[in-house]
Amino acid sequence: MQSASTAEINLEKDPAFAKTLKEVKKYPDCIAAMMDMEAGRVDAIITDEIVGRYYMSKKPDAFVCLDKKPVGPVGYFGIAFRKDDTALRDTVQKTLDAMKKDGVSGKICKEWFKADILM
């Protein structure tokens, strides 16, 4: 797992799950962890789903993702805007809502991450 990541934080919050792991190896970034897994130096990694699925999409025959997420809650990402730029904020929100409603965002997720990871 990546050091100082949400994966590390969530694993520390779940000592019962952590005890089921033979070894926990920390990496400077997710890509290094994925490369070690691909090379057979580790059996599995814990990472943010969006990062892991993106990397997996580049090598679909090399990796598999658990359907059940065993570590930590689902995270949310935000988009920041200048405080005074409410028109842009509202336009982006309207567009994102429309994309979710008509299924476009789900199709984009499936293209890039091989799964609809939207909540």
C-alpha cells in the first residue's frame, strides 16, 4: 500500500483485518505497489479504487479487483471552485447530475475503470 494514504489509515483502523495479512509492505506510490504485484513480489495490494482500477485498465489480463471492498469506507472526491464563481460551480454540478442521470458517467467509468464505480 502507499505510505500515508487512505489505505494505510483505514488498515490502521481495522487491526482485526490487518492481523489476517501475512505482511504489510509500504510503497512511496501506488504505481510502485502495482508494479511489484505484477512482478510477483507481492500477492495483493490495498489502494484507492479509482487509482487501482485505472492502472488495472491498462493491463486487464494482469489484475483482478475484489468485488467486496474489505478496507475502509468509500471515499468522496470534491471539485473546488473560487468562492465567487458560483455560476461555474452550478454549471459543473448541473452537468455532472445530468451525466449521472442519463448514464453517460457510468459509461465513462466502464470505459476507463472497467466498472461503474459511481455511487
